[in-house]
Amino acid sequence: MCYQDRIDYKVLKRHLNIAKDQNLPAKIKGRTIEINGNIYTPNDLRKIEGQCETNDGIRSDSDSNRESDAEELVEEKPKSKGQEKRKSIIYSPPEENHRIAAQIHFYVMENRGNPKHKGSSNILWNFLKKPRLAEDSDIVSSTVSTSLQCTASALTENKLDNDEHVSLLPLQKTSEGNRLECEASSSMTSQNNQVHDKYDIANFVHKQVDDETKLQLVERFWTPPKNFVFPLEKQGQHQRKFNTVWLTKYNWLTYSKIEDGAYCKYCVLFSSSFAGHNTSQILGALVKEPFRGWKKAIGKFEAHGGAQYHRFSVLRADNLKQSFSGYSIGKLLTKSSELIIQQNRQRLTPIIKTILFCGRMGLPLRGHKDYGSLDLHSDLNRSEGNFRNILRLRAEAGDQALLDHLNFCGGNATYLSWDIQNQILEICNRLVIQKIVEELNAAKAFVILADETADVSNKEQLSICVRFVDRKDQIHEKFLQFVEITSTTGAYIAENILGTLDKLEVNCKYLCGQGYDGAAAMSGNTKGVQKLISEKFPAATYVHCASHNLNLCLSSASNVTEIRNCLGTIEKAYCFFNSPKRENVLHQKIELLCTETKKHGLKRLCPTRWVARHDAVLIFEELYKPLVAALEEIEQWPDRPTSTEASGLLASIKTSKFTIALMCSKRLYAHTLPLSKILQTIDLNLCKALALADDVADQLKQIRGQADEHFKNIFKEAQDLLSEFDIEIKMPRVPARQTQRLVLNTESASEYLKIAIFIPFLDDLIVNLEERFLNHRKTIQNFECLFPFNNQNFKSQYKCFLELHSFYKMHDFLEGFCNETILKAELELWYKKCENKNLKEDLAKVYSECDSTIFPNIKRLLQIFLTLPITTSTSERSFSNLKYLKNYLRSTMQEDRLNGLAVLYANHDIVITAEEILDEMAKTKRRILL
């Protein structure tokens, strides 16, 4: 026992003796003392002693039947010889905060034998030592709060034995609270007596009463008026009756006029039928039966007031009253828990927002020393990573919630570790995907876009994206997940795609399309992914990526010998100047000869992105002069390999064939460039994409029809460029005997180069554009009935419409019953509405204006058509994100963390808040309350 405990025990012992001198029931219980039914802590007793020393009024308290229990001091009574004087003290009920603590103590004492509450006693004893427990007090420690929450519900339990329910019919609620009012007029005495008789306590013995009625009855039980004459009863040799003074002295006592007996109003309403150890004591007088032994009334009342079951009944009544007034133990503990949760959430919010910021910006979070506590007094440490340094900056900027967390959190609950980052990123991934899938399933029509690539750690990553039309008629393409695959067969990839969609709770019933590149594993007609998925979901129409189709067109057309050699020379020139020493020479020549250009070097020919190829050709043509000058200077270097390579490049780019091929590429790529760019947009539809491809083909056909005029301009540009270097375009040497190439009998170099380079390149490009998009035309033909034209036969279009409707109706994309008459009327009305509109150009706008009430089937079919994939650009963009997120410094990143970062970075327009993340974290077991 420590020193303070010994001092407290002496105080308790001293007041135990004082209470016994005053004939008051007293008992020490642990670190408190029970005196006359009230629980006091040592602090309460010290306050009472302080009042005794400063109070001037002292009077006698020898009468045991005094009428008032007012708080007062009494005269010190002399003791027998050899004993010191002890003060006679009136022990008033303790302060509100200690009273609540005493209530908790009673609860522990009542349930200490219950194995359900094992271990709660010690925690509550520690809680009793706290001097304050007010509604506006500081937050109770989480350990105490948790223990109290486990038992708080039992404080207000009121188990009664009988099932009969009492309803107070003449009672009603008023605006001031739950009070009892009589419906009869108070002006008539007879009616008053009838109403009062209804509130006689005898009417509620052995009855089950609801909590609200109990609260009303406690305040409104019938009380004898001052002029009431109590009946006399002969007891022994004397006639005795009930004394009104007892009602004042014992506030729990009430009188029954019906039974001429006394009851404890709290025990009648709130106690059970049994009490004592193991509920072996049967309750009788004052509880289940009226008490009429007036001779021994004082002793009986004192004993009843000190009984444990009576104190519990009073406690239950008090708790019920507080629960209705908004100040109960349960509510107090709930409020304390809410304050703890609110504070914990405020402290973790800066950490979560920092992770969200890094994820959306694509910033790496970790460093190679990102562990341990965060030192707020040190400078920025690059080795700790962006996450911890951003938190340090926030703390320095005055983020008080973060400062409180870092200064007062436990060593095992800092929430700064990589594991917490992974958990939060996983929650972010789940929340974003949930929002996407919610819109996806609500659309009831979507397509999958998939492609695969190898990451920096040489693992195959399958990118899965989706395309759909939302409720606002907007087209969306969203990245879902990266899936690590160990095989590139069609069956394995198809299984992973469908498995991932099922895992993400996507309803594949509404899968209406597939978009992949032309690889055999993806587009094969026997074992390709599109074939295997179509077997399970026949409505999933496969559409070859239009961007890949265009690239194939340009790649095939570039197989013309001179065009192929020209592009190869441009690539060699880029590689040659990809050296600091050589690049410096090129920069000097650019600054000297091309002062107005903003280009600082050559651009590499991208093998897949033909937009980048066009840019590379344009830059090469713009920097042609400084490039020649730089090669001429390098050609004179003593470094033989370098000078030899420079000499070879210089000879290649100064030829007439190279220059003509360069100018032809620049001119024709300029026509395909807008198409390549617009195919990468998300809101493009298949009809508009094919129309743009047809427009490009028409432009090229027009150039083919005027080839002489167009090539004349190309030839003049090349001639002007070479004339600056004193180079003349001449006819090539014609061999006497043809063995390996076609000999063109032309009179001029211009005619020869046109036939040898320009026309073959142009013809190949036109033919490929027409052939590569044939499958897209077939897909559009299935929906052509939705796009009326003047030269169309309505009968054939109606037949196509019936087939289209029947196909999607069979696969549950269309709802409701429609016969052919209704469908025909709907199509005729739709054709009438679209007479003066170009649907190919304004299809998305027409769809948004289409009324689903008037055109339900056409609206749904248009939605499916708009959903069909155009390109897999979203998947290609996810590969760019992959290279940015998983670079050589982050090559060991696991798949879950990669997906969390990739989903945040790719879907940065989807907003998730820190509160949503905290709600998800609160669902799992945590070291702190959330």
C-alpha cells in the first residue's frame, strides 16, 4: 500500500468511527465508504471536514426522529473518559460526479460474481479515483471507456417478473416533458378523488409498467393531503396510524390509501421479486406487500433504506430519469467515445490526405529509411521519402491535429509505417472501384478493354479497363486493375479477365463488347480471348482497336522501299546524336542557323505511335540545315568510327530520293495525323470514327486524282532544300539490262520520282485504309437501321431493326414486352424525328435528346452502340502510368500496392474523402477507436 492509500484509509477509518457514534449504518468498501446509503470517497470526506471547520452554526442532533435531513453540523459530544471528542457530522449526498462514480461502483458490486464482467472491477476502481466525471469533462481514457461501454447497458436494465402491462389512460404528454395530467376537471372533489385513486401505488404492485410510465409515476404517486385522516389500527395495547412525517424523512416512501399501508415506490417499480445472495431472499413488505407495522416503522424504514436491493432500485430509477433528460451513464460514455473517435479521426486525417495526394500525383511515398518515429525538429531528409517529409512540412506549417498525433500517439499506433500505407491504398483502391462498378452495373451495358505489357521487373501485366455510358448520357472509359499473368495464351488471359470482373462484383450479364489489339492471343477466331469470351457472353461484340488499325495502315504503306529507307535513316540520325558530345555540336548549329525554332534536337521514331512518327519527320525536316552542318563538322573529327558514321549519314540525307521521300512522308502523314489523334479520345463513337477514316481516304483519293499537281509542289520543296547545298536532283542511272528492279522509261527526274515513290506510297495508304476498317463497317451495318437516310428502304431497315431487337432481347439487354406493331410504330416515329439531322456527326447529342419514354427500345440500342469500343487507348495510357509508377527505383512493388497507386493516379477525377477511408478503417480491428 502506497503512502497516499494509507492516508486515504485513515480518513475512511476516522469517518467510520464518527458514523458509528451517530448510530448511522456505515461500511468501508474498497477505497470508498458507505454511510447511510450514500457512497463517499476520501475527497468527499475531506470536503465535509473542511465545511465543519468553517461553519459557525452548531446544534444538537440527538433526536433520531427529526423531520428534516437538511445539511448541517452538530455539536461535538463528549465521550467517556480517555476518549477524545469526535465531531457529529451530517453526511449529505456526495457531489454529482462522485454520485455517478458511486453508481458505477454499485454496478460492479452487484455483478462482481458474474463471469460476463470478469476483469471490469479493477478498471472501474481506477475510474472511481478520478475526482471529476461531468458532462463537459475531458475525454475518459479509452481503456475505461471500453470497459464501461461493455457494461453500461446493464445499468438501466429493469427485469420484472410479471408480463401484465399497465397503461395510464387518463395521462397525456405535455410540451414541457413527460408529465401526468388529469383529463377530468380539478374543480370537482369527487372526480379528484377518483383520479387520485388511480394513482394509488397499490394499483401498480405486481404490474409490468413501461419506462415512460414509471418515470411519470415516481413523481405523481398519490400523496395524502395535509387534512387527510389516517385510519387507526390496534397493534398490541395501543392504536397506531401512519405518520405524515415519515413521507418527508424517507423520500422513497409512499402511502396507499386503498390498502392503508406503506410502500417503497422505487422498489415497487424497479426491483425484481427476489434479492440477496443468489436471489434467495423473497421480497415482501414495502415491495410486494403493504407495510402496516407502525410500531416498528422507524427500524423497518432504516433497514430498508440501507438494503442493497433498495439502493439498486433507486439507482435504476435515477438512471432512467437521466436517460430521459439526456444525461445518463450510457450517454455519457457514448459521448466520451464519440469525442475519442472524433479526435482520433482528426489526427489521422492529415496522414490519409497525404497518401491521397501522393497517389493522385503519382509521387513515390517511401524512402529507404522510412521507419521509426518522425523527428519534427530535423530538416527534410530525402532518405525518408516523400510521405514522411510532406507530413513534416504539414507539421511545420501548423497542422495541430497532426502535431497532437505525432506528439501523443503510442509507439505502436503512429500510423506512419509502410503497412498502414498499404492498408490505406488498398481501401482507396476498393472505394474507387466500388464507385466505378456502381455506375457500371447501373448502366446495364459495358465493354472491356484489355492489353498486356511487361513492367520494369519483367513481369507480364494485364491492364483491364471498361467503357460505359452513365446516367447522364456521358461516355466513360475507366481503368480497373493490373493483373499479373504468367501465361499469354488466350484461355489464360480470358480466365483472368472474367475472374477479375467477378472479383470486383461486375455484372458480366451486361457485357456487350470487347476491345483488343490484333494479336493472335487476343483476336484469334478459334482460341483467342474474344472468341472464348463470346462463347460465354454472345452479345460481347469484338471490335479491333481502330488506332492499331491505323498504325497497321501506315506501317504497311511505309514498306515502299524509299519511304522505308528514309524512316530508317531518320532513326539512325537520332541514335547518332544521342551522345552528349555530338548533341552539343547539333545544339550549336541549331542556335546558329535556326534562331527562330523552338526545337533543340531530333525526335525518335516510335514503333507504335504514328503520331510521334509524324512529329519526328516534321522535326527532321525543320532541322535539316543545322543537321547537315553538324554532320559535316563531325566528319572532320579524328575519331575514325564517328567520322565514318557521320560521313555515311551525310551521304544518305543529301540524296534526292531521301529528300523526296521525306517530303512525301511529311505531306501524307499530315492527313492521317488528325485521325490518329481523334481516335484516342474517349467520347468518340464507332460511327463517327469510321466517318473520319472515310474522310481521310477521300482526301487521299483526291490527291491521287491530282497527283501531278501535288507532286510538283513536293518536288519544288525538295529542290529548294537541296539547292542550298548545291545539290541538283538528277535522273538515276538506268542500267542497260534489267535484273532486279523495274526500269521506268521517263524523261525527267520529277516524273521518275513521282512514279517510283509518291504514287506507290499514296496507293498503299488508300488501299489499307479501306481494307483495315472493313470489320468496323460490318459492325455498323448491324446498327444501321437506327440511322435513317433518304435512300434507304424502310422495309429492309425495319427487318434489320427487328433482328437487332430480337438479338439483344434474347440476351436480356432489353426489358418489357413489345410486339412488331409497337416496334414498327416506334421506328417510324424515330425516322420522322431524325429527318433533318446528321446522326453520324451528332449521334451522342441525338442520344441524349432521345426520350426513353417515347423511344425505349431505340434509346437502349443507341446506348449499346455508343458503348461499343473504338480503341484501347485507355489501356495504352495505363501502360504509361505503369512505367511512371513502377520504375527501376520501385521495381519490387507488390501487386496490391501497385493497383492502389494506379487506380488513384488513373482515376484522379473520382473523389474519395478521408472520412470514407476512416469509415472503412473503423470496420477492422484497430489499436485506436475510429
